[in-house]
Amino acid sequence: MSHVWPSPSQVCSALALVLGLAALWRWLRARGSPELRMRRVGTVSGLFLYPLKSCRGLSVDRAEVTELGLRSGALSDRCWTVMKEDGEMLSAKEEPRLVLISVTCEDGYIMLNAPEMKTLKIPLELPRTNAVRNCRRLGAEGEGRDCGEEAAQWITTFLNTRPYRLAHYEPNMMTRKSRDVLPEFETTDEVAYAEGSPILLISEASLDDLNSRLEEKVAITNFRPNIFVTGCAPYEEDSWSEIVIGNVQMKGRMVCPRCIFTTIDPNTGIMHKKEPMKTLLSYRKGTSTKQRSYKNLPPFGSLYGIEKTGVLAVGDPVYEII
């Protein structure tokens, strides 16, 4: 009788399955629970990352979730930033036209485009001779490598208000600690140039409910989530304390207090300063918090810390751990 031996790929697959089951058993044991109880609460309908802070987002079908947020190919969420010459990072709250800058990646270059501007090409691997600068936002400091004079001139010319520079976060640089900005986060939560949270999740039902109260509807791009979810009730995401999507586990830290950034038209770069903030304030109460700077701002969406990294995709079910 002849024997059919398993191929190397079959052996690897079996080994990966065994290791995965062992890891799950150890995780469950650490939780002190004989089984993981989960309830399906929705489905991922959109994934977005914003490579350059405050600029136009990218919609992707699949993304890696790292400790710092979403990553797709060579582009990571908010790992480039515009900053003032003193290192203070810039937000579209100060320069609304930032939302008109789009970012793509090709052949080892990040490419920036904006109305009436030539494409700016920046190598993903910046010269080590470029200075590493301190990057500061809301009192929390990180680091970034300066992208050079051509990038600084391009940004300065487009915004046309004052001199600015462009910086890039590289692995092993100092991150910004979420807790320095948002006390509800854990000491392990960190970001590169995001305001404070690595993940913002919003449901389609919440957006639909808001739009039912507005004369002029707004798009999800006004709110800049990383994960868009369908199949749940309006604002149900506020109550999800711990969720699993794909092989990613995230823990809800707090609802997201909204500011005048939401009033910037993502298609024109014009800040209207009224809607949708006026309507949100009329029916969404401010967050309960230790920090006065945002306690009266209306919540919309929820902020998450990363408990377990992995991969997720549009169409993945969203489970709440119960």
C-alpha cells in the first residue's frame, strides 16, 4: 500500500491552526472564562485611513490593524503631519483647506495632490540626513522626520498663510500617548499623529438619524471614522465595551466628542461653523469626563483602544464580547 504524505503547505496550515487554537485557549484562560461569548451587532461597511493628518481619507476594502491604527500597504493612518516651524502639529480646525489634499502611494513614493498644485512626490524612505523633529499636539509630544524643503514649500504655497513643514512618523520613533490627551484611555494606548485615539467607529444608523434632522444632509466624510458599521440601531456603538472584527479585538474607551472640524465641507474646504454641530448639540448630550476642554461637546461615534492586532475587511461581522 502506498502512502500519500502531506505537502509542506498542508503541514504549515495544520501547524498554523494548532498554534491559533493554542493562542485562543491561552487568551480565554487568561480571561478566566471557559468560553468566549459573543453577540453579533453589525457588519463592517467601510474602512478609511487618513495618511496625512487632517487631509482627505482613503477608502479601502481591507486593512491591517496595528497598535497605532489602520494600515494599508505602505500607508498608515495619520503617520504624516503638517506642522508649524515650532513643531506644533496642524489641524484643519486651523487650516480648513487641509481637507482638500489627497494622498496616494506608488513605486516607493507618497504623492500629494491639491487643487491648482503640481503633484508632490516624497520618498517613503526619507534620507537619514533629514532632521528628526519633535511634533506636538494638545500637549502630547511625538517625533517625526522632516520631509525636506520641497515638501515644506509645497504645503506653505498651498495653504498660503504662514510657513509650514511636513513630517513623517517612522517605526521606533517616540509615539504620543493617548492618555496624555484623553484620560479615559489606558497607558498602553498610543498614536502617531491622531488627536488621541487609534480607532474611531461610527454606525450608518447614527449618520442616518442625524441626517433625518438636518435640512442639508452630511456625508460620513465629515466625521472621518476609521470603521463604518451597518446593521445596528442608532448610537448603539456607544454601548459596545469590547468588540471583535476579523481577528482584531478592540476595547471601547469613550464616545467621541465632536468639534467644529465636522462643519468643514470636505469637498470645498470651507468651514461653515454651524451644521451639523448645531443639530448635534440640540439632542446629543456632552460626554461625562474629567477634562473640561471637551465635556460639553456632543458625542458622535466611539473611540477604541487596540487589544489585539490583526486584519479586518469590509463585510466582516462585528461582534460584541458579552
